[in-house]
Amino acid sequence: MVVVPEGDTVWLAAKRMNQALAGATLRRGEFRLPQLAALDLAGATVREVVPRGKHMLIRLADERTLRTHYRMDGSWHIYRPGARWRGGPGYDVRVVLATDEWECVGYRLHDVEIVPTSDEGRLVGHLGPDVLGPDWDLEEALRRLRSHPDEQVGVAILDQRNLCGPGNLYKVESLFLCGVHPWARVADMDAKLEPLVTRARTLMLANRDHPEQSTTGDLRRGQDHWVYGRKGKPCRRCRTPVLMGDQGPHTQERVTYWCPRCQATDAPIDPLARTGEPGRPRPLATPG
């Protein structure tokens, strides 16, 4: 199972990067990307590093911003000078930012771009309220979600234009904890939509200061999630086997887990149908 970076992963990385770089002058600012290979940030001073959903914004004192995105497989690693880099093979390195005290190495980063800080809105202005941001706005997030009443709630929660930060793990676990079927329509959520968004934010806040992502309160491996990654295993509440399927528009499907009993719905949904239609559940495997 591929573990895709969530908003709390980016938040923690940005916090650590800010501690390492803020106020320091770069002695090395190297890009290993064709479009930026000629750019050298050596001599620039880092003002701050901040997250915006799943984007990381590295703001420089000269009013430029370096934006990076993890997507499926990106990561930043921080080392002391002289330490061995362990984030992957050398050809996966995309960016190196080093000071006298720290070396920050970006592996498999995506959407790497330098823009004037005043133009950050061009890169992240489309995003909804950040669940971990200081300007979190619950009402605005709910307004954006409700503006697409026919969307499946499991898809809508992942749309970063509605609210940014939650990924597939927190989508799956929040839906389970709130007793909501992933394929329910936003319009059918009634009073459950606000608790669902609040639950996702609560889980992410609880995990943002450490790399472990537990939704059960138990950090032990295999005990840390309710249904995520537990296809065919008994539901921790009712012992019904957990189902797994893929959900989302064609070519953008995400693996989804749910308990058919705890997340039962009266809506006309056939979670075992192999329709092949965009946005409809197409199970990858059945329990057992």
C-alpha cells in the first residue's frame, strides 16, 4: 500500500524546515531540474517556511518564494553537514538548500517553482481553507462543499479547492468515525457534514506534531487505524469485514476502505458493482 503524504505531514516538515532555515543565509541553493538548473540560491536569506495545504512555501528575504509539492512520493529530509543522505538514490534529489548548520534535501518533489512572494496566490489561491492553517474557516469550507451537492462526499473531502490538507487516510477514517458511506452525496449529508469536516481537522491536529498518524489513539502498528489499510479484517466496532474499493474520477481513483455495517446507507448505492464508470466504486478485492 502506497502511503501518500497528508497535510499534517507537510505541516510537520514545514515546521522543521522553518526551524532549520528561517533567518539563515544559504551557502548552497541547488536545483536538479532542467527548468531551474541554472538558478542558484546561494547567498539568499530564508525568511520563513510555511505550509499551505499540501504545498510548502519557502519565502526568501528578497521577496521570492520557492513552492514545492509532495504529490504521491515527494519528501524533504534534513541532515547535519557531512551526514549521509538517506532519502533515496541521488537521481531522485530535486532541490538542495544548505546553511552552515543544516542541509535540507528534497526528494522526488513536484511543482517546483520560484515566484515573487506577491504572486503566491497564482500558485495556491485556488485552495480552500487550510484545516491546519491559522486562518481556518469552517463556514467557508462547508459553503464550498455544499456548492457541489451531487458530488460523492468521499471525493469532495479530497478536493483541495473545498478545504485543503486532508488526504485519503483522514478521509477514510473520518467517514468511518462519523458513520458516513464514502459514496453518499454531499446533498444527503444533512447535519453530518459539519461533524465530518470537524472530525477530519481534529484528527490532523492531533497528529501534526509527530510523524505517526494514529486515528485510534494507539500508536502500535496495526492498531493505529480504524478501517484504513484493513481490507478483509474485522471492523473494530462490529466485526464485519472491512471492504476496499477505488473511488474518484477516472485516472484519479483513490483506494477507499469502509465498514458496510457501521457506514450503511439508504441511498441507492451498489458498492460491489464493477461498472467501470468514472466516479463509481470498482472494488479492487472482496473481503477474505
